Amino acid sequence: MTGIPWLGVRTPFPPVERASPEGIVAAGGDLSPARLLAAYRQGIFPWYEEGGPIVWWSPDPRFVLFLDEFHLSRRDARELRRRRFRITLDTAFAQLIGLCRTVHGAAGGTWITPEMTRAYGELHRRGLAHSVEAWDGATLVGGLYGVSLGRCFFGESMVSAVSGASKAAVSAVVPLLRTWGFAWMDCQVQTTYLASLGARAIPRRLFLQLLQDGLGQPGIEGSWTGLYRCPPPE
């Protein structure tokens, strides 16, 4: 990583405008709550391979789902009505991260290292990281987790152990976030899957403006358990 700033324990992040063309801001440092929260507040997130150094990113463009632009295809909507997943919030955070690690790892690798698992588990205990779980009966089959600060929701990972589970989770949390006054969900980097749900790329400078606006507003603090009631089957 020639030319990439290396962070010590107390080294602040450099300005994101100095990121590499790929979006790398810095490497090193740690995953302490203070470091992670400082990163998110500056539009930075960690993403790295197990066994390697922590790498901090702020890509340009940034991939964002504006909640008013979320949509499902007719096929997906039919599948979700048929599957009737049960959705919960913050009831199985550690289990969901474990599922993400297992499923993504089986598909060829995962950035959800044991260190990342511990770090986001601590944010969850502080009421800052949240999970949206999709269940088939008593079995956890998918969902998503992320970090919430102010009126900003930063999606970290989503997973489907069965078809449609992560889309069910997104379909549940989007209207809930809108009700709470959130306008967007950070998706970090572009994927075809997220684009199919309405996410799109925006310039990093615009993302940073949205970020500051959202951080300046009160958030939904503490556990989200009990704040969502799964609708009865149609």
C-alpha cells in the first residue's frame, strides 16, 4: 500500500479528499468504538481481508439508497408475499453477523473478520449498530445489519441463506426509517443487487453534505427491538 497513510492508535484520519483513486483513505489503526464512530462521521468505513491490515475507504462515487427510490420488481414482491418471512429488529445481532460470515465465506471470502465481529458487537451493545432479521419459522435465514448515527443509516452487510430473505429485511426497514425521518441508507459500493433495489451512485461531495445534514439531527437511540411489528400474513 505504497503512499497510503498509516494510522497509529491516536492518528486522526486524513481528509477523505486525499483518498486514492480507488477510495482508500488510510490503513492501520484499530476498530475501537471511538475509531469506528469517527470514521462513519467522516464518511469512512473499514473493509479489508482477514489476515491483512485494516483498510479505511471513502469511495467516489458513493452508492446510496434514497429511501423514496426503493423498489421491488413484481417478481420479488410476489416472492415475498409467498414466503411471508417474519421480521425482527435487534433480537439476534450476533447470530446475524455469524450468518453473514458463514454465507459470504462459503461464496469465496468475507471481510467479516473476528475482529470486525467483536467491534460491531460492541457498537450494538451501545445501541449504535442494529440488525434486521428475517426468519422462516424459528430459523434465521437472512437480514442486514448496519450503524445508525443521527438520521444516517450505514448498511454494512446483508445476507440471504434462502432466496428473498435480505430483500424482505430491506423492505421492512425502509418504510420504518422513513417514518423516523431518515432519507437515505449508505450502501458504500456499487453492486448489481443493490442497484436492482433502487440504489445509485452519487458524488462523494454530495454524500458528505447529506452525511452532515443527517448527523445534525436526533437519531433513534438504544435498541430497536419492539419498534417494528411484523404485519400479519395476507
